[in-house]
Amino acid sequence: MIMARICETDIACLKRDTDLAALVRARGVELKKHGARDLIGRCPLPGHQDKTASFVVTPAKNLFHCLGCGAGGGPIDFVMKADAVTFRAAVDALLAKGPAVRRAARLVPAAATVAAKKEAAAPAVPEERAQILLERVVTIYAQAFGASPGRAYLESRGLCDLGLLEKHRVGYAEGKLAQLLPREGAVRAELRALGVLLDERGRERFAGCVVFPVCDGDGRIVTLYGRSIAAAADGEGKRHVYLPNRPRGLWNAAILKASPHVFFAESVLDALSVLVAGVGNVLSIQSANGFSGADAAALRAQGVQRVTLCLDGDPAGRAGAQRLKEEILRGLAVEAVALPEGEDPNSYLMKHGAEKLAALLAPPSAPPPPPAGGAAAVPGGFALTFGLRRYEVRGLEKSARALKATMRVERSGKLHVDTLDLYSARSRRQLALDLVRILEESADTIEADLAKLLTACETAALRSGEAGAQSAGSGAEAPALSAQDRLEGETLAQDPKLIETILADYERCGLVGERANKILCYLAMVSRKLPRPLAILILSSSGAGKTALQDAALAFCPPEDLIKLTSLSGKALFYKERTSLRHKVLALEEGDGVQEAMYALRNLISAGELVTESTIKDPATGRLVTMANKVEGPTAVFLTTTNPETDAETKSRFFVTSVDEGRAQTREILAFQRRRHTLHGLADEAGVEPVLRRHWAFQRILAPLHVVNPYADQLSYGDDRLPSRRDQPKYLRLIEAIAFLRQRQKPVKTWSGAGGERRYVEADLADIRLANELATELMGHSLDELSRPGYELLVILDRMRSEWGQVAAKEPNALAHFSFSRRQVREFAGWTHARVHRYLSELAELEYIVTESGRNGVLHRYGLAWDGRGQDGGKFLLGLKTPAQLRPVT
């Protein structure tokens, strides 16, 4: 039987006359008032387990919309979705209900309907005029924010960064806007037409709300979003308030120009929480279903390659994430952050803090962004398209200090080709000027393109293997350990003769002698994983082998944790990526090349971080704003120098050591150099790589444990010199580094307290014994500010005095009888003239020798003013207790 067709007029009457609110209540749903015009209750539709009210009914329009599952429509749509029936079955069901769900008073319009009609009748405001008005409203609300309940509300939600809130022009609507407006003129009518004011009396739509301007990528205001404080507190009324008849937009859309990787959060408060956690490239998409295909097209046009979804941990959030992945963001690299059940970014921030939220958003295993989303392969390179602009990159070459490529840029038939160094600010600036002129694009657009292009080129170079593991600014990603590598690393970690094995491996890799320096450098390298790493300054004569010592030690460091530089400008460290130095080794080959950066190095060692502020132009508003940049440590620093006059502020932060410049060590080095040219040398060279791989595996499996020294309160350090205040912490950190190195040979313990759990190992007597040996050898050579080569010359002069037989204990003025010239020192010590001259000057400055004659035409002669007291076996006494003097610890 063919069913009669229902005419369109009857369907329109059915939609109009059916009371949707009564229909919903008939399903057992409790509807409460939600704002001025809406009702809200829990969603009754199948498949949506609505724990909080999200089903909104607007009686004036006889429509519904679920904020959770995204369903919406009129009475017929509701029956179709609620009963899973066809359109005809839904119509028949409504007709069967009769007057039970029909409107009782169709001719008496509700107050909300009257208001809606007034809004619809209000004259339209031209968009340019609307921008001016909205800018003034935003300014007024922002001025009222400082001491308002809105600020207190955001602070209660963990959003306390006033600078961040000011940057995004957050405001508060006190409800006094009408008092600031002129009585005459069209401003009031225009604000009513925009929906900022509700009526002639001046009632505000956003009264009692924290107000956030939502801008497009060019900084033009799309709409205003209000978060009602009263509704958030009592759960009643409308929490989210927008301007009518305007798109909701994407909050923080300005970052689309500069970032190829963006995060999605649902609400503005969630996006602010992600910003507080240190992730700046975040958008608010205004609900789980607030992102449309048009928005996705805008993302692609701006060159976005990767999206991380950080939606709420509820069914609606998961459903929204699935919809975005499968329907809207196809073709982009999309991943999702797994928030706990019932949590959103803001609630997670409030419960766990910014650091844990940051860890959740950027887990260590997160893959690097692809070289270019939607990139096309071209001969010798790749091509990227941003809007109508196509960039072809060919001949990409990356070194530690350069990223060179040939760039071919095309837009609508206009063409520009250039070869440049992308690491050169001057080259990028000139290219930007050329492209702005030739392509007729805005400067902001071209600068954003080049920023994304630079990131894509760096990633492409890294993946192609052209970026070295020691490139400045970022190490390579740590490879996954094979079973064999892990086994070898574990075997080395549990070796009871670990120190002796490390020394033997140094020998196999080509460094002879230098026992104490080898151990110290290895400990400093491993200490990068501790909260307070060691820092090493190798001070020796030119050609003595200080760089060879540093390079040999750093060869044992896993490549991903090593940053090795030849020179460094004064501000370079302050503008590195936030985590680029965290738990890394920063090695600088010569102190003369980093003099401008000494201040930054000292602060990095002392404070474990670098913080700077600079003034930039905000792309969203065009205003000059202060931007803070933080570079996190801790970092183990290695530095070499030939200058004994390195300032005391720098020396105090380092273990200052030097290479052995004695004749016996020279003899060993020469023998090794000859051996390298034999067949044995060829075999030795072939065995270096397996040794290094074993040490890389060993260091990669070291766990980030704390170290506790149960003997610390029994230890001692000489208190007869003021420098002891800075030297004892070095000694204690030395014990800590040794215990950390030997962690796999110790039981791991757990401490629980108010700050949570801490896993740790304890230092033992063997650790203290080795630390005492190293401290005596490396720290016991100096008195006051005397360098180690200076100390060695002092000992040589004392030996000269003894061998010449001019010291008689019974002579009261014996010291004055011993004098010497520079030539005599050169002949006795075998030192070069420049070396003798440099360190004699240091001894004279510190008054260990006196100049007896030295003017022009007269032979320079010196007298020894030091009697050798305070020594024990050639080293100054540090006042350390031996392990035998320590009481057992239970």
C-alpha cells in the first residue's frame, strides 16, 4: 500500500505547533533555565551517556542542540533521533500525540521571542564600524579586569599569569558599559545591533562574564566569548556567551601563521591552561564539534602540517576527536592526548600543576613533526605550498653553523629564485623583502612562511642524515637500544671494576696517562643527568693536549646528548629552545671564542636555567609586547682555555684542571703516536667504535635517580681559606656523581613525603675514597687563584732550589740567596719561553716569587718567596677525612 504524501504546509504547521520543550520533558528530562532564552537538561538521545547537562532547548525557535554529541534540529528531528525511526514514522508519532505536546498560547510571544525580533529588526552595522566598536568594548573590559571578580575566578582555575592574560586582552564586564556611552548618537543602537547591549536600558549581554576577544589570523575581532562566573559557580544559567549572528571563530588563530604544528583544545580556558604549561601553539575550537571543514581549509592554507588533539576526556570529547580525525583533518598528521576520564586540560592543570600537564602534552616519545605536511618531491629536494605560494627547496646542505639551499618561489605566474643560508638572519630578511615586493604579499605572511620553511628544512636535513649529531641547538633523537646493546650496557654498568674499565677504554680509544682527568671528565659527562652537574675547565698551555683530552672524553657521550661548539655569541644561549640544553653536555673548544657568552655560561651552571625578556610585535594585535624566553638546564659544561687570568667568577663555577705537561707524559704520547702508524695501530683503530657504542648504551640506561650521602654530616673540608666555601660543594657533587655512575651496583630505595615519592641510591665509602683521591689530585694543586700550570712551575722552582744546594736551614735569610733567571728556568724545566713568561708573571702577581731586577738592559732575575709549607706529597692539604675515619652508617 502506498502511503499518502504529507504536504509541506502540514509539516511546517507540525514543526511550529509542537511544543519541543514539552516533548522533551515527556521523555523524563528535567529542563532548567539556561540564560535568557534557553532551557538545558541531560541529553536523552541513545548512545550519549550525558553526565552533565548539555542538551539545550530554545523554545522561541522550537529547536534543540546537544553540546556534547552535536545532535540538533526541531521536533521531528528529535523524535527521529530519540526513537531511531524514519521521517514518516516520526511525523506519524507526533500527529498521534495530539494536543499533549501542542503549544498552549501561540499568540502570546515569550519575552525571549520579543527580544529576538528586536535584535532581528536592528539595523546592520558595517563590518569596519563593527571592528571599531568591538575594539573599544574590549579595551573597556580589559581595563576593568585587574581588580575584578573575573581575575579571581581565573586564578581559582589555575590561570594566574597576568602577563599571559594581558597579552590576550582578557577583560571583565561589570555591567556598567552603558554609563560610559554617550546619551546621544548612534553608538547605543549600534551596540544593540551587534548584540553587546540587550535593550534600550543598556543591559549587557556579557554582564558578570570574563570576556575573551576571538580574533582571526590578522588580528580582526571575529566575536567576543564570555564565561559567566555566576553560572559556573551555581551550575545554573548560561555559562558560555557569544555575540549573536557572528561566527565563533578559533581563539588564538594568529599562531596559524607561525606554527606548522598546532594543538586543539575545546574551551578558551582549556587553551589558556595549555599555554600556562608552556605550549604556545594552541587553538580553542569552541567545543568538541566547533571545528568545521572551512576551518580545516584555513589550516591547510596556512601550511599547518600536524595537529595534536587535546579534547576533554569524556564521550563527547572522544567522539569529537574521532570525527576530526576521520572526516575533517584527513591528510594531516593527527594525534590525540589521552586525558584521564572526566578531565579536561584546565581541570588537569588545577589538580596536577603545569609541569605534569606539559609532560602529558609532550611525552618524551612524541615523534618529531614530518618535514612537510603535503610536501611534494622534486628533483634534489621538496616543495611546500602555503595558500597560493609554492616554495621549492633544492640542494639542502646543513652543517653546525649553516643551512644552505636554493629556493624557487612561485605565485600566480610570478617567480623568484635565490640561494641563501637560512641560518643567516640577514639572508632571510633580504629574501622576505624580495618576496613581499615580487609576490605582492604582506610582510607578516612571508615571515610566517619562512619560519615554517626553516623548521621543515631542519627536519628534512636531520632525516636525510645531513645534520650531524653534534649540530648546535639540537641533538639527534636517541635510537632505540637493541637487545645486544642493552646487554653490553648492563654488563658495563654492573662491572665491579667499572672505573678501571673506563680507564682502559680511554687507552683503547687513544688517550694515554691523565688518570685523574679521565675519571673527572667521564663523571662530569654522566652528571648531566643530575640536578647539579659538574662543569670542567681545562686550563693548559697551547699544544699541551687540552682539546685532545676533552674530545676523547666527549666521544663516550651519546651523540643525542652532546652539543659541541667552536664559538658562541653573547646572547645565543638565551634564545635556544626551552628544553634544548636540558640534561645535555655543552662543550666549547676554546675560551677565547666564548668570552661574550661567559655571563650566560655562569648563570646556566649556577641557576640551571636562563631567563630573558625581549620586546616583540604581537602578530594578533600589532602592539609591542614583552616576551619571556626560558632555557632550561641542568647542563654539564666543558671549556678549554690557555688563559690563566680567566676571571675568578668563572673559575669558581668549574673544576679547574690541566693536562700533564711533564716529560714522562710527553714520552708516552710520542710512543703512542708512533704506534698508530703500525699494524697494531690499525687494529686499535678498528676496535674504537664497539667501545664507544658500549658506553653510549651504558649511559642511555642510567636512570634519573637522586643520590643521598649518609656520611655527609661526618665529612670535613679545610676551613682555613675563604675559597673553601665554594670548593666544598664541588667535592660533595663529586661524591654524588661517582655514586650516580655506580647506581646499577647499589640498591634503589624510595622516599615518600609531602612532595611525592623519590627514588634514590646512597653514596658509600668506595665513592668517598675515589672522590678524596680525585679532590686531592685536582683541587689540591692550587692555593688562592693559582692555576695548575702555575702550581707546577712553583714546584719546579722549589726543586731547583733544593738541587742547587743553596738552601741552608741554619741560615735565617736563606730564601734571599736563591735567585734565578728565565733562561735558567727554561733549561731546568724544559718549558718554552712563552710558557715560562706567562706563569712566572702569574706567580709574581700572587707573590709566590719576587722580581729582584728587570728593567731595560738588566738581566731579569727572580727570588722564590714560598717555603713549600702546607704540602703533603706535593699537594696542598684539603682537610678531608679518610673513609677509615668515618663511622659506619646503619
